[in-house]
Amino acid sequence: MRFLLLLVFMLTSALVPSDSPTFDIQGHRGCRGLMPENTVPAFLKALDLGVTTLEMDVVISKDRQVVVSHEPYFNAAFSIAPDGVPVDKKAQRDLVLYNMTYADIKRYNVGTNGNPAYPEQQKLSIHKPLLSEVIEQAEAYRKAHNLPLFSYNIEIKSEPSEYGKSQPEPAEFCDLVQAVLKKQFPTERVNPNRIVIQSFDFAMLKQWKKGVAESDYPPVRLSALVENLRSPSTNLDELGFTPDVYSPYFRLLSKRKIDWLHEQSIRVIPWTVNNRADMERLKRWGVDGLITDYPDRASGL
């Protein structure tokens, strides 16, 4: 009987990602340094490179689809209109995804021009995908290539000044995202070990926590994204609860801050770390992982 229980435990553990302090390599927007950002090929390439988490951003379309995109508009740095003409920088902010149906959004090419800031990025014709499409393709790829389970770190792109303009209010935004997650992971009931919701807008994190307590939101991990110069304790006081993850710009960190956050039982995952020396230093300081545009540079950490 004892052997049977041990066997069941081992099999279950193999199917569920562990919360053990393994170093978490997160592919930023898939692998922005190597493939067009926030696209299916970028996420699949990141999996080939051995990331443990796919990091991505989501916005909302006019027909209330959850679209994987960093900006709530078409970025002129790499977007091409349906007529084949590159998006003009002066016009980019008029191309608000919240005012466009997904059918129209999908007609834009966000990969052929590449991105001049990332010269290693492969050029290919590709569109902005839905969150559901990313999950479906990534899960199918994992099974087809017998890859280990990985996590999804989904950033809700939000600015309070844009509520009702380029995005919904927090309650509607979170409702739309959680509905996709529950539909895509019906058998697992959205295993919280595989999903992180992060945002710079703490109202989104508060809304998700409220949804778990009062509604039927999946109890995923919550990550506080930070780019300000305030102390971690000040930011956490503003948040009003202890998040699972504290995710600051990497240059804002020190070993003292990391140690303090660990004392609060909070994991520390900085962004966006692209230099190998920085990666190694942060790991020595004790971070729990990092977010990078170049997962290949993090190999062997």
C-alpha cells in the first residue's frame, strides 16, 4: 500500500510543475530578440530554447477578443498595413486595437519588416494571435515534441488613463482573460502552477484577487510588475496584499531587496535581462528566475 501511494505521488508530481526553487527562464514576448514578438513562432522558438515560462502581453479588441500584443495599437517599428504599406509613426496611435475587430487586426503583418532594435530577429509574415491560439499551439507543440510542462506569464497591459479608451475597465478586462483560461484548460481547472497574471496596473491584480474570492476566477499566481524607484515595501503597501511574485526592472534590484522579498515569501523575477553577465550576477544574488528577450543567452544558468 505504501509503495502504491508513493507511485501515485511520483506520477502526480511529474504532471504538475513544482513550486520548488528551480530557476525560471521566461521568454520575453516569446523571444523578441530572435523572432517577431508576441507571435506563435516566437513562443514555439522559446520552447525549443528550453524556457520554463512563456511571457506575453494581452489587450482587448472591439469584439472583445483577448489579443496577444504589447501595445494597444499597431507599432510603426514593425507593423505593415493590409495594403502592404508600413504603418506610419504619426498614425500608429490611431490604429487602436480596442476599436478594431479581430478579423481586421489579423490582416496586419507584424513580422516581415523585422524590428531594427533587434537585428537578430528573423523576418517572417505573421499576425497578432489570440491568447487562445497561443495556448492551443503551444500545448500541441509540447505534446508533439514531448516537452516538459511549462508556465504562462500573461501580462494584462493596462493604464488607468486608458480605461474606456484603448482598453476596458479592470473588471471586464479580467473577466475576458479568465474566461479564455478556463476554456483552454478545462480538465486542469487552470492549474495555478502553470499560470501567472502580471500587471503594472495594480488595479488589475486587485480585481483578479477579488474575482477569486467572490466569483469563479481561477486562483492563478499574481505578479506585481514594477518600474518605479519606490521601495518594495512601499509598492506592496500600495498593492494591499502579498503577491506570489515581485517583478521589477532588473537594475532596480539589490541583494538586500531580494533577501527582504524572500523573507516575505515572495519570488523575485526581474525583467528584461539580456546580458549574460547581468544574468549571472542576479542569479548569484538569489533571484528566482528572469525574463529575457534572448533565452539562448540564458542557457546553462
